[in-house]
Amino acid sequence: MNEQSRFDQKAFFLNKAKWPRYPMLPVIKRTILKDRYDVGVIFAEDSKDGEITIYRANIFAPRNEIRRAPILKFKSIDEMFDSGWEID
């Protein structure tokens, strides 16, 4: 991800009023293969003190299923971006 994209995605993440499916935000991690990717969901209430929690689930799954999905935790939005995740 280039610096402008990183800046834009950070600004979007911080402005929760712009999240189209608030309080949920879909994220994606693309792979080298064009048709392979991982998806996840961030809940606004789980993003506190700069930490990010990604639930490894599809945003269209029922909320209770998303909450039971495996999770990934990141210490910051930059750590999340550095690991290849981005806002979808």
C-alpha cells in the first residue's frame, strides 16, 4: 500500500460516520493470486486505545457468527496495514 492510500484509509477508519455498515467495517487481505484473499470485520466498539481486532468472517454473516469467528489482534492500524490488511 502506498503512502497516500495508507493516509486515506487511516482517515476513513478514524471517521466512523463514514463507515457504510457502522458499527462494522469490512477488511480484506489480498494475496499474490488474484482470486485469493482473506476477509474480516472490525467492530467499532472493539477498536479502543489504538488496538484493532479483526474477526475472520464475512461481513454478511449473522453478527453472532462474526463474533464467534477466529480473531486477529493488532497494536495499531499501521501494524494491521503492514501485515497486508486494508479496508475493503
